[in-house]
Amino acid sequence: MFAPLQSNIGKKIIENFNIDTQKVDSILLYTPKKGIDYKSTAALKIANNLGFPQSIMSVFFIAPPVIRNWVYNYIAKNRYTWYGKKEACMIPTPELQSKFLS
């Protein structure tokens, strides 16, 4: 399930885990047993659960987080230059909307 950090539930998660949004401005992954992961660790754990071929990305767990996060930040900084930016946000289908916490 997903929740925008700006939503009410996103704000509650940030408050509950005392997350400094000035330092962490990226993807957050919450799992009940592991707590909060962010940046490259969150992205790789998500990719690992998406199945093949995305799960192959989990091989990058061998790299130290400082290197993985540098790569993550580099990609995040340049993604619009490489892939472009849409003029409008996608309107989610009811199926996709059901995956968002409200």
C-alpha cells in the first residue's frame, strides 16, 4: 500500500517515527518487523518483492548503503532530464487507488 508523505496518514507516520523530512526527502518503506527503510534500501526491498526481472536488483545490496544512496540520489536528481516530466499527474484507476492509504 502507498501513502503520500503529505497526506494525513503520511504525516502520522512521519510523526510516529520521528522522521526529519529535512534530511529524508525520499521514498520510505515501512514493514512491521523492520520499521522504516528509506532511499536505496527501500527501493531495493520493493524491487525484490516485485518479482523477476526487478528482483535481480537485490544484487546491489552487496554495495554499502553510502554508495547505494549516492547512486540513488544521482538518479533522483537527474531523472527528469533523462526521462522527461509529464505536464499533468496521472489519474489513478480504481484498482490503483485501492492500493493507497487514506
